[in-house]
Amino acid sequence: MIQQPARRPIRSVAVIGGGAAGWMCAAAISKSFGRDVQVQLVESEEIGIVGVGEATVPHISVFNRLLGIDEAEFVRQTQGTFKLGIQFNDWGKLGDSYIHGFGTIGRDLGLMPFHQYWLKARAAGRAGDISRYSLNTVAAPLGKFMVPPSDAPPHSPLAEIAYAYHFDATLYARFLRRHAEKQGVKRTEGKVVAVQQNPDTGFIESVRLESGAEIAAELFIDCTGFRALLIEDTLRAGFEDWTHWLPCDRAVAAPSQNVGPPTPYTRSTARAAGWQWRIPLQHRTGNGYVYSSQAISDNEAQASLLKHLDGPALADPRLIRFTTGVRRKLWDKNVIALGLAGGFIEPLESTALFLIQSGISHLMSLFPTLDFEPAVRDKYNAQMQFEYERIRDFIILHYHATSRDDSDFWNHVRTMEVPASLKANMEVFAANGQFFREGAELFGLTSWVQVMLGQGILPRNYHPAVDWVKEEDAFALVDHVENVVAANVGLMPRHEDFIARHCAAAPAYAPV
Ligand code: FAD
């Protein structure tokens, strides 16, 4: 009989940190492994969480479904709203505005994606702005929203509405905590003050809390935010700094009072030294100015933020410092870093929570045994590095493809050398409007097309295969899509009415 090697499964996981990363991870592991793996989470209320991170991409609904979370309950409990995309103002040049919407643009025909026919129709003066051919980009500025109705005919744009959420980051962490604790996650309050490593292997064996308590585990997940207590302070995994491409290194954030119904999109407005976000929630609006400290002072950034709020501020602005980049090893020895402990790319396309989700999903697929095979760890690191780099490129695109020349900041990002991978993508698109998604990169064709066009890159040619379709058929396709999109948006309710009917939160400041 062939002798099988003894199985050495991991039985205990310690998640250090209780922000979104920590609780997302603890909830996912406890859901997937049940009682076979004991999950403990340590967090310190005194240190607290970063408390921003309120806009998402559509993939989060997959994560919620994995956890068995009811959507309406989730939106209610987090004061959430819905998001069809991001509106970018003043990015390509002052006065410009475009929406990067989720979902599809038009209908593909034959070998070619819709936007290739649109390029031909546009060159002939037969098509309007690309935003008129996608349900999300028509519905968003009109304040319309609905989730796909169960009785929508297949292939109708309504059946394919792609959306994400805005939510209150603190309420989100609390929501996940309740969920994870119900699944058996054991939470310990306390500050980690020391880390014990195996003297031979350097693997982490336990952490000691200020109270003197020891938390031991076989696998550690570092979710300690920018502190990166295990992966960097202890293991010295190293950090790849991307500030030379993405020079913003600070944000000031302040909530403001709602002054109208919540828009079903995030707003990003380019400013002299960075950009300002506006995220509408049911009970307030989240705002922040992401900027380069080389270009303006903290006081100037704060003043600019306060000047550009839609409504009165509800709290003093809070300063957050960061360095853009990623750990050289996101998984080192028996530690995996998730969230801000692993890396940070500014929130321009709301990608940080997605990267946590992706890290968790790769961890699930590559879950180690006590042998901690290097090949498994290396695969994880390579996959995650790739995803970080592709998102990095997409974010740099917004800064680099601009004609803004009204400040030193914009002159720098417009003229800087960009990664070769991004340069190649921009050059191919400028030549014939094509884009190739590689591997599991987050943003696909429609995202790149919308942002490249929105930032002012208009392809010199459309693809020759478009001419294989009769001209009148190509133009008829473009007209048809525009009419179908407009008709379907006409059937959608207003965003605030949809929320009121399905998932209105309790008033946040109601007297008790
Ligand atoms: P944190 O929230 O900082 O949590 C760290 C945890 O570690 C805390 O519980 C803390 O108590 C604990 N801890 C630290 N040290 C110790 C210790 N010694 N002992 C015990 N516990 C400890 N993401 C998006 O997806 N969309 C957005 O719109 C978005 N906007 C952002 C805007 C800004 C300005 C910034 C900085 C980030 C933004 N992000 C966004 C990122 C998002 O906020 C984070 O990815 C997310 O909140 C996860 O944070 P975290 O859990 O890694 O860290």
C-alpha cells in the first residue's frame, strides 16, 4: 500500500486588527471552514480603525453572497446607498465631466466590441458621447437606480445593471463583526505589544497583549492597517514605493450634511494638487481631499476641502498620511498581510476593499497546511502583485492622460514617465481603440475605454473589422442601443425612492 504523508491541516488562525480587512477576513474564514479552524481576532479600540473606505466596486456583492448577507439588511445597517459608477470632473481638462460606469457599453456585434462601431459612427458625425450608450452612465446623472428586476427579459439592459455600494466604514466593520461573531469568531480586545517568533524558522508563534495575555496560532493575518505590525515591523517584508507615479500622500476627510437626495454615483473632482471625493450616504456625505504634500500644505488642503463641500461640515477635518505602494511579500512565513498592512493605492477607483476581497479569495484557494509550501506562497504573492500593479496602472492613467497644465502638480503627472505596461495600453488604444484585459486584472475593456476616452485619448482609427459590417447596419446598431438605453432608464425609479421602498436605514441621530 502506498504510504500517504500525514496530513497537517491548520487548525488555528489569528487575525490581528479589526478594521474592514480584519473582519472581512475573519468572517470569510469562519464561514468557509466552520468549526474546523478556530478563528480569533484581536483589535484595539484605543487605536481604532482608519474609518474611511466607503465606496466599492461591484465585486463586493459576490463577497456578501458568500457570507450569506441579505442585501437590504446590509444597506440598512450601514446607512448605505447604491453606486452605478464614478463621475470624474475636471480631470482631462478643467470643465470636463465624464462617468466611469460599471457594466457594459452597448451590444457587441460579430468580432468587435460596441465601442468600435461607435468610433466609426462618431467619425461620420452619426454618434453622440459614449456615455449615451450605457445604462449606468445615462441613469447615474439622472439620479435613477434599481437592482435588476427578477422579471426583466434576458438581454434587456435592466437585467444586467451592474452596481456597487457606498456605506459608512465604521458601521461596515461593526456589521461584519456581528456577522463573524455569530459564526464563532472569538474577539479579544487589546493592544499587541510584543510578537514571539520561532528562533529557528522566524515563523510567528504568538502575540502578547498589553494585558499580558498571549494569543497563539498557526497562521497569522496581519490586518493592523498602516502599522503593518507583523509583516513589516516583525518580518521586514519590504515595501515597493510607487510615490514617483502616484505622488498623493495625504488626505483630509470630513463628513458633511446631506443637502439633497443621494446621487447613485461617487464624485471625484480634480483639484490643483490632487482630487476631492464625495460619497453620498443615507445619513451624511463623506468627503475628502487626496493630495500631494509636495504640492500644497495641510492647511491649504483643509481649506479647499471645506470650501467645496455641498453642505455644512459635521466634524473637523481629519488628516490621514499614506505611502502608495505594496509590500514586496504580501505573504511571508506564516503571515499574510491584508488591507492597509499589505499596501495602498489611493481610493480614486474605490479598489482597496476589492483588494482585501481578492486577497481573501486567493487565500481560500491556496490555503496552506502546516508545511507552508513555498510554491503555494509564491503563487499567492505573484497573483496579488499582478493585481496591485494593474490597478496602479489604471489609476496612473487618470493623472497622466490629461491636458491640465494649471499647476506644478498636473505638469508633473502629465509629463512623467509611466510604467511600460501602461504606456503600451495607451498607445494601442490611441492607435485603434483596442484594449486587452490580462489574467484576473480587475478593470476590463469597458472601464479602460470609458476612462481613456474620458481623459481625452481618442483613437486615431477604428478596427478594420468594423468595415466588414455594412455601414447602415453599424449606424443602425448605434442608434438602436441609444434608444433602448434611454427607454430602459425611463422605466427606472429614482435612487432615493428605491432606497425608501427597500432599504431605508433608521435615522442616524434619532433621540433614544
Ligand atoms: P484599519 O481600519 O486601520 O484597521 C486596523 C486595525 O488594526 C484596527 O482595528 C486597529 O485597532 C488594529 N491594530 C493596529 N495596531 C494594533 C495593535 N498594536 N494591537 C491591536 N490591534 C491593532 N477603500 C475602498 O475600498 N474605498 C474607498 O472609498 C476608500 N477610501 C479611502 C480613503 C482614504 C483616505 C484611505 C486612507 C483609505 C481608503 N480606502 C478605501 C481604504 C480602506 O479604508 C481600507 O482598505 C479599509 O478600511 C481596511 O482598513 P484596514 O482594516 O486594513 O485598517
